Amino acid sequence: MPTSSTRSSGADRPRLGLAVQYAINVRGLPSRVQIRRWARAALERDARVTVRIVGNGEARALNRHFRGRDYATNVLTFIMRKRPRLEGDLALCAPVIAREARAQGKSATAHYAHLVVHGLLHLQGYDHMSEREARVMERREAGVVTRLGYPDPYGSGREERGERRKEKRGARFGQIASRLTPHASVAHG
């Protein structure tokens, strides 16, 4: 969980340097304007971020290379630098996100918004490896996503997910079950 305080007024809100890359050309991708809005909403400190929207092949290759997992995942977070200004990358896998949105009965736009917020929170130090961290991160995510006008991505099932996490932790040491496909936080440099 981040240790720096959040800024309260719009005049001193964190600065965001954002690059958006589209490595896949399919319908229904969010615009640069949407991604900037979602990223700004989650930002608690100055940052330079690249958001890259990829296909299954690139997502699978990144996940295999950096996490040793041979499948495409919805979002991967890469922290390049934490100080003096936060720098990092998010890779969003369009086919996985579209499939998950359909399976969860939500719009692809709402799911993209949630995953951009989720990735930005990881860049800023939030995580969900422990029960406490997961509660803090999910609460923060839900607050940002609902302020953006989308439904709470976790709905009313937080307690149920907590119980499933405990069960999974016993079965698969070091991993926590989540409605999100696992992400990666990788330090480069």
C-alpha cells in the first residue's frame, strides 16, 4: 500500500505523462481520452505511464517471459522507476478483456476502466497478496471506478471472495484467487 499522501484539490493534482499504444486493431477499444480519464482518476502521485493494448500472442509472451505463466492475461503491470517520478507500463490484452466482460455481464468499457485503475494502483504500490492488502486495494478500486460512473467491479461479493482467497491460498501457496486474472508487478532497471 502506498505511503505517500493523496492530493485533495484539483489545482495540485498529480501530473500524468501518458502514452497509449494500440498493437491490435479490433473494434471496441477504448480511446486515448478514455484511458487518460481513467488513469487520472486513480493517480495519487506524478507519473509517466505507457498503456499498450495488445492481442493474445503478445500478452502470452509477456506473461511467460516475466511471470513464467504460459497464457494471456488481462493486465500486466511493469514498474520501471518509483522515484523521483513514478514510471511504468500497463499491457492490456483486448481479447481477454472482451471475453471476461462478456462472462461477467458488463460492458467492455467498464472492464477496461476497472483494469486501467487496477494497473495504476499496482504501479503506485497497491497489491492484493495478503487479505489486508486485497481489502485495501479493492476498496480503493471500487471507489475510483464508481466515481467514474461504472458499477462496483466487485459488487457485493467481497466477503465471499475473501473466503475463496483463504481456500485457494492453502491449495496454491503464494497466489490469491481474484475475479481478475493474475497480473504482474515487475521491476525493471
